[in-house]
Amino acid sequence: MGIEHGPAMTSGRGLRGLVAAILLYLGLAAAPAFACDIATPSTANMGTLSPTAVTGAGFIATTGSFKCANASILSLLAADYLRATLITTTPLTLTAPTGGSMGYSLSATADGTTPFVANTPRSYVEGTTLSLLSNSKAAVPIYIKLISAAAPPAGIYAGNFQVRWTWKFCNGIAALGLCLLADNDQDSKTATVNVTVTVAKNAVVTVSQRTTWEASVTTNNPKAIPGAKLRMTMQILNPNPFALDSNTLTFTLPTPAGLRIALDGDGTNIGAVVQAGDTTGTTGLKFKYASPSDPDDDVDFASGNNVWGYKPVAGDSATQGMVTAVQFNPKGVMAAGTAFTISIPYSVK
């Protein structure tokens, strides 16, 4: 009698499926598939900042270096980990084609308390502990802080750094704290992260003048002759796609040769002596002028070698003639793409 053969030996794949089915039948869960990798290309775009915002900006979150397909990393095992090591040892610097440069620093947290130091691993995940992550981070952040002692010139600044990501996550069946069948997402790769930041222009100021009055009653178009009055107008434009910083807008108007300030008006008896307001869009700025001696308004006068705080007397040609410059400091945040106008009267000497 021939020997009866049993079924063929189960393949490794079939065995894995069988074990998985049994574990699931017993109520044991499959670990999520993380499918992690470095991003290619890796970029950290810090957006657009004003020159003054660069010096005061804190850490800005950027992503694009390391990511996982599964946004949730709640299901972790003791052997899982995610670590990042800065391997760039040269100074972290951004440069612009225009010649400007600035440094920057890196941190694994937004408050800067876990800075990246070359060749020192930072642990984002260690076992079941989400060391530096919330419970749903498919794209892992690196925080960047710009370092510049002075407001840098406008331009597009660029540089890069290298970071090695090392990770291990269980993609198989998780049971009793173990990753069964050794189905791990595990690797170590280096990403070159390209950093860019755009430093935009400050406000653009244009100055114009218009003669408003002269003594001849027969003149319909007043001329800028001695004794005539005119109005100097400053138009302030925010050309950037973002608002300009709060309460930092200061504009200085030197007294033109042959003119003196005329705080008794422009001769038309129309409107305030110092006039201001929006000309394009809603700027959000506020401006106040009360009198030459008011220390709390938004106008300041200089005399001599630009010594601010000088107080001319309205209508007095001697003290008004001593004013060498006027400074305007409107308050508030200037909205993107808007324009604001300030005008002040002068007389022709």
C-alpha cells in the first residue's frame, strides 16, 4: 500500500498569514503601517519676514525632512524609536545673492530648549514615549531661529544642513509588547535640508509738494514765491505680502532748503494742520497730532544737529525756522499692500 502524503509544508508567507489570523482571532491587534522615509527634496521654507521681524522672530516650525504615511503614532512598542542627528559641523548660515548673510540655530522643540548640536542625537520617539512629538505627527518638525544682530537687507536667503534620521517602528502584529514576525519599518538615512527665507522690503516712502496759497488774490494757481504756503506730502506704501511690525514705523522728513515749517496752516483754512489717513486700502494705522509741544502725539521736531524734542511755536517764523526735520511715528500694524499719507505745511522763505 502506498504511503499517503499530507498537504505540502506551509510557506513562510502562508505561515505569517496564519499566525496573524490566529492573533487577530484572539483579539490581538495589528500595528499600524508607518511607511516612514526622508522627504526628497527636503525643504524648510520660513516664508517672508520684514527686516525688523528677522531680529525679533522666535523659533519657526518647518517640515519636509522626515515623514510617515501614518499620521498617528499612538501604537508604539518598547523597541520603537525615532532619532535625529545634526551632522553638519560648519556654522549654520544663510546668504543672499545681494551679499547679505545671517546665522540660524535649530531645535527639536518650539521653545528652543532642545537645540540640535552636531553629532548629538535628539530623540523624538523612544519606546512608548513621544519624547518630542504630539500624538499625531506625520511630518516631524525642526524649529529654526534666525540670528541677526541688525535688520538684514532685503533678498532671498538660502543655505542647508544635513540631518541623519534613524527609526524603527513595528508594522507587523503587536502582541504582549512585542512586534511578532519581525515586520519592522527600520532604516537610517541622511537628508540635506534646504533652508530659505525671504526678507522683504521696508515701507516705500515718496515725497511730493503742492503750493496751496500766496498773497496775491488774483492768482488762481499759487506759485512758490517768498511768503507762499505749500504742503509737503509723504506717501508710505507697504509693498509686502504681510503686515509691517506694530508701532515700529518711523519716518523722517528733513526741512527742504528755502522752506520753513508752517504750523499755523497752509493758508487754505481747510482741514487740520498736520493731516494723515489711508490712501490705498485699510492700513490699520492710527495717527495723532495735537500741538508742537504735545509729548504724547505722533509728531516730533528736531533743531540744530537733529536734536529731537524741539518745540517750535505755531505761527512764529523764528522758532519754526529752527526746525531742521520732522519725525512721524504712526501707531499700529500696517496691513499688506496698503498706503498711508501724512502731510504738513511749509512756507517759502
